[in-house]
Amino acid sequence: MPRPAGLAAFAVVAALADAPTAVAERPGEAAQVDWAAGRVIAGGTGIADRHAPSPAVALGTSRRRAEEAARQRIAAALGSLPLAAGGTLADRLGDAANAAGTALRGRIDAAVAAAITVAAEPETDGSWRVTLAVPLEAIRVALAGPRALPPTGDRGPPVVVVEGVAARPAIGWTVAGVAAATLWVSDVPAWAGSAPRVTARSARAGAIDADSGSGSAATLYVIVTRH
């Protein structure tokens, strides 16, 4: 049976689908996109091998199975991520059947394989429950390709707050012509309270028109949407 287009592009999914992850999705393990934290997060459970001589011995394989399950759920959710220029990540992967498409799929696979461990809890019977996350910035970079470092190095503030944005979160929005990392929030977080602030004039066709706030490609833009 052929895989859905949104999943076929991910070699990681193909590899993990045959792995003995083996437990159904439990409450709280479904993949979720958290635009404010800038990540796609999912959980996984690895059941202990009942043939292992002890729970301690079972912990190694059950941890791997839990992580495989979480990665599979994350990978399956990535295809539906919206792109600022229109369409979804699955559209880009489905349209890219050439060498560039192969490279893109490889970068997406690498992002999933390098998922960050958010939480990991061993059970007394040798099972594991884990939560993994893939940064949305890793997906944006995978789409854009490697960034050349300016001869003088990166400049500008580490964070710029962009207020009054009338747009929906998506991968690849530019701010004042700058392609950079973004977080999408409804209120400015405390840690960004002292960052430079600019006001959006418009947002369309994947571009937010605003003063740059002296930001650069190394700046994190905190996008504050209109209430």
C-alpha cells in the first residue's frame, strides 16, 4: 500500500515504521506544533522486553523504542506545517523530485534524527516514556539551505520584537527582508522585555513589512500577533 504523500518524503518515517515501537499512542504523546516555543513536540513509550533478565537490562532497548515512536510521530506531523509563501512542507517535498529535492529530504531527515530530548522517564518495569522536539528553525533552515556567514560576522541584536502582525504562523516569514528565526506569541515574553521593538506595517506573500530593528539573519524575531 503506498504511503500518503505527506509521509513518503521522509526516509526517517520509512525506517521507523518497521521498528518495533509497538505501543499505541497514549494521551499526551500526539505531535503538537508549538509556535511560541518554536518546536514540534511528541511523546513515545517503549515497552520493556519481558524476556530481558532484569528491568535494568530492558531499559536500553525500551528507550530506543520510545525515541523511535516519538520521532515517527514528529515526522508524520511535519508535512502539514504551513509555509509563509503558501502551501505546506508536504507540497514542497512532493514537488521536489530532482537533486535539490533529494537534498531537502536529507536535511529534513537529519532534523528529525537529531530531535532534542525534552523529557525522559524510566519506569520500574524497564519501560521508558520520552518527549522529543524538533525545532521549527531546523525546518526553516532545511528549506533555505545553509547560510553563508558574512565576512564581518553576524551583527545586530540577538532578539527583536515585532508587534501588530496580522498573519498566521508559518515557516519562512521574512521580517524587513531578513530571513531569520521566528517565534509567534500573543504577548511579549518576559525574557524579551528589553529587546528592541518594531511595528509591522503589513504582512503578505511571506513578508512582514517593518523596520528591521537592526536585526540580521542571526536575530530571533519574536512575532506578536494582533489580539
